[in-house]
Amino acid sequence: MKTLSKLTVIAAVLFFVSCKQNPAEAPEHKAMVEEHQEMEASHEAMVKEHNTMKDDHQQMVSAHKNIENDSIHVVTEKNHTAVLAKHSELIAAHNTLIEKHAELEIKHASGEITLEQMISEHESMKDEHENMEKEHQQVATEHKRITEEDQKMMKDDQEKAKEAESDQK
């Protein structure tokens, strides 16, 4: 009888363990996967905007080649280069965050970490992502300010050149 009781207990434990829900099917896990997709979309937008910034920088440098020894434009280029470098670092850090988040999904889906651990780490990564998005907005705003300032200076330079040309006539 003792053996039968032990077998019954073991069978019951095996039954409950085998009926355990797949961690990947938990609503919290599914929500995390959706947020991961949003992070990836955000990252793609950052990369696209960074490429546009690099194109803008190239156009700026090309436009400045026609200006003789204009230190103001050189300073603008340096400021713009610094913004691009900061944005590039941000994108690299965001990419690392996305990779960590993907690993978190795998760890939870495989049962390597608990739901509570997953939620805690996910919230931390989500906060980090939101901070990176804010930093991205600041960089984008700074880029826009520098670009607009440069365009204004270029326009002023063109007007001055026209005035100088008409004065010589």
C-alpha cells in the first residue's frame, strides 16, 4: 500500500508539472513580445533618421567647400559631427538593449527565469528604452537646430555675396 501511495503522489506531481502552462503563452509574455516589436520599430526609425542626418551632414560639408575660411561654418560642422557621434552611440546602445530584450524573451519562454523575474527585467529595459527615445528626440531637435542655423547662415552668405557683386558693378 505504501508503494501505491508513493506512486500516486509521484504520478500526481508529474501530472501537475506536465500541465504547467507554457511561459510563452502567458499574457505578460505576449505583451512583452509586442513591446519588443515596438522597440524594434522605434530602432528602425532611429536608424533611418540617423542616415538622414548623415546625408544632411554630407550636404552641409559640400556646401561649405565653396566658402573661403569661414570659421563659423567650421564650428557648425564640428557641432553637427558631435551630434552625429552622440546619435551613433545612442543607436548602438539601443541595439544592445534590443538584443538583451530578445534574450529575456528566450529565457522566459524556455522557463529559465520566472514570470516575476521577466516582468522586473522587462520593466527595467522598458524604462531604459523610454529614456533612449527621449535622448533620441533631444538629439534630433539639436540636429534640426544646427541644420536650420546653417541654412540661415548659408542664405545670409548668399545675400551678402549678391550685395557685394552688385556693389562692384
